[in-house]
Amino acid sequence: MLRTLFGDLESALSGAKASDLVPRSQGESAIAAEGAAAFSEWLPYRAYLADRQVFVNRDSLGFCLEVRPQSGADEEMTRVLTALYAASPPGTGIQFHLLASPAIRGPLARYAALRLADHNVPEFATLGRAGRHANIHRTMARRRVEHYLAGSRASLLPAQSYLFRDFRLVVSISIPGNPEDLARLDELLLLRDSARATLHAAGFPSRGWTAADLINWVSALVDPHRQAGDGLALTYDDGRELRDQAIDRATRMRIRQTGIDLFNPADPQTTELRLLSVRSFPPRFALWNMGSLIGDLYQSTLQYPCPFMLTLGVHVLDPEATHNWAFLKAARATTNATSYMARFLPDLQERKSDWDIVLKAMDDGQQLVDLVHQVALFAPPEDITRAEQAARSIFRARGFELTNDTLMMTQALIGSLPMTLSAPFHADLKRMKRVTTKTSSNAVHLAPLIAEWQGTGTPVLLFGGRRGQIMQLDVYDNPAGNYNVAIAGTSGSGKSLLLNEIAAAYLGTGARVWIIDVG
């Protein structure tokens, strides 16, 4: 038998060249990949109906809503959000994407623009445009902007992972159909109105996405030179397919077993994208605890050292089919729990209790859904291992267990993009055993809807949250009036420093400031 095996190997290698047996370098692999299919060809995005604000995808119709994350949750919020799934027809794919983006230049630019301008800018005569303003307020603002931008790429604290970031939340919903089916299109529009009303009632204001928003979102994830938000915003060309405009043609993706290398000539730094998925869940978890998955509120060691994105994909199942299936599973669990072997296998009783909860939830009007959780990390290759360990520690502290999506990075990346959870893609995920069946109440409590407070909207003052969120604050943004501020703290905690910062900030915007120091 060994002689036959050696003979087969010898005949198989007889026509091979020595260069074929040597591992290729990264450059040679990139040249060999020139003839491979572009990643954009795997994306489902086809066109955009501007009059309806609807996206036409390969197997579905969909829409996207950008939502303002909440900083906390309660039982009333979870009860309202359950209506998202009750109003969705079978086959609907609902995805929640929470991105910790390093693109903070927008609020920083607004912060600098609020400072007083010089009356005379001498560069205007030579450059034909206004030059840099040289007053003390603009100079201090520029220094602060440079400091914050540096803090979005590298930690400002030597022994901690603290990065400035902006949390963005997107909800994407897609249903099977095509634009020629007018009834299906009207059903999608009604579903969008219902989803926006539900989100607003739960305290999540939203706005609809256009094609340009989708293009810029996907480009910021896949094009490494656009992740920091430094380039100009992309515009939509209705003469080309959406998927061909979402990714820069110069971007090269090297898909490996444990990650994806992203490279673009516009950025000399290679970015590695590593995707993880949830392997096991804690016995109990609530929506108000989801804020701990973006970083621990008190422990500085449980923080992400890089940009990241949390994605929850929910596929709504057919209630009739799942109802019979759930009854069959519950009956089998009851039989096993009352058998002779149950005294030696205590988990059989726990399974019966779980299925009793499922049946009660279905009697209360809930339904069964398939869930898939993804965690995407964006870091330089030398830091990606540390970032993965940090993500595992953050999730493990809350009872979750993450696993690396080895050999499934492409599927995981597609599943992390908006409106990709179509019926065929859900079937692929189910075939790979990557989905878990839970109730719609579980889907609400496991959605990444909680981040940090983003401030009042006017960047007179700039602060950073404990997880790095840029906070824009103006005490005069209170629509109810009563513009009073009280500061309390222990001795040496920085009360005087904060008061001086408030006085300098409002003085720099043209306000009149009086300081009365008594005691």
C-alpha cells in the first residue's frame, strides 16, 4: 500500500516545477490574484430607487436607517422594540451595525469653526482664499484638534487602550422581492414606516440612507485609506451598479485563514481585518448590559485598542413552521426530563425549562428568529492579535465566548455589511451551523443598540467618554431653558481646570464671561 502511495505522489509531482513548491511572497500572491474575481462582485447591491429611497439588491429589496444610539435601556424600551419583529413578514433580514469609527474630523472641524475669526487674514491677497487664523482661540483649537486626531489612531495613555471614536448605529432591513413586484415594494415601504415609528417610540431617532451613504459606509470599512474619514465624501453615479462604486479599484484584499489584509496605495499602512463570531451566550442577558460590550465602564484594561464593529443579524422565520417545530422539541425535552436517565443528566431538566420558556413566549405573541453575531476588528497586522485578545476578554467578562471565523472570513465580512442577510445567504449561514434559533425577545436584548452619550450637538466644549466617544457639549442647547451648571467633585479632581476650560471655550466663541471667585 505504501508503494502505491509513493507511486501516486511521484506521478503527481512529476510535472511540477520547483517554483510551485516554494511559498509565494505577498507581492507574487497579489500578482497571481489579478485574475481573481473582485470582492465587489460578491456584494448584493445593484441599484437605488431615489423616489422611494429603496435599495435593489440581488435577491431582495431593502432600506437602511442611521439611528442615534442610546446610552441606556429599560424594560419599556425592550417591550417597544419587540414590535420590529412582529411587523416583519417571514424571510425578513434585520441587521444592527454598531461601528466605533475613528472618523472624528467632522465634529472637530465644527469645534474649530466656532472659534472667533481674525478680522484680517493677510494670506487672502496671495492665495486667493482665507489662510489660517492666528488668534489665540483658533491656535488653541488647532492644537486640540491635532491632539484628538492623534488619539483616534493611537492610545493617548501609555498603560491603557483609550482611543477617541464616534459610535454610529445603522439598522438595515431587507425582504425577498424585486422592483417589478409593486405589491412587495409597497409592503417594504409600510415596513419602513413601521420600523421608524417603533424606533422613535423607543427613543431612537433615525434618518433614511441614500445610495451615497451606503457607498461611503462600505468604503470606510473595506478601503483602509478612508477609515479615518480624511477623504472627500463619495457620490453616487446612477449609471453604474452600486457594488462597483462601494470599493476602490486600487484596494487589494488578501484573504487568509485567520484574517483579511487590506491595502491601498493611497495609504502605506496595511490594515488587517479579523472577524469573530459568538460561540456561546450567557444564561441571562439584558439590553441594558449591551453597553459593556463596547468596553468596560470602569476597568481600563477591558477596552478595544482599535476600531471595531458589532453586528447582529436577525432572520425572521415562518411562524407556522416554527410553531410545530417548537412543540415537537418541547415534547421531546419533556419526555427526556421525566425519563430514568434524567437523574444522572441534570441538564435535561434545564432543556425542558428552556423549551417551556419558548412555548410561553410564543403564546405571548413572540416568534422564533435565527441570530448571527459578528465582531469585526480593524488593526495593523502587528496589533491584531492583541486586539483579538482584548475583544475576547471584553465578551468573556459578560459571559460570551468568541471564536475566530477561520476559513470563513469572506462570508463573515459579507454578513457584517448592510442588507446582506437575504434568504439564500441565511441558508448558507445555516448550512455552516453559524446561526442560533432564539425568540424575538432574545433578539431585542442582544442587539448592539447601546453606546455612549454623544453630547448636545454643538461643539463649544469637547469631552471624551470612558469608551472614547467624542462628546459635543453646549450648556445653552437645553431647549427648556434654565442654563445652569453645577460641578461637584473631591479635592484635586479637576473642578477648577474644568471651570477654566468652560470660560475659555465660551470666550473663544464670542461670549462675555464674568468670573466671581468667592472663597
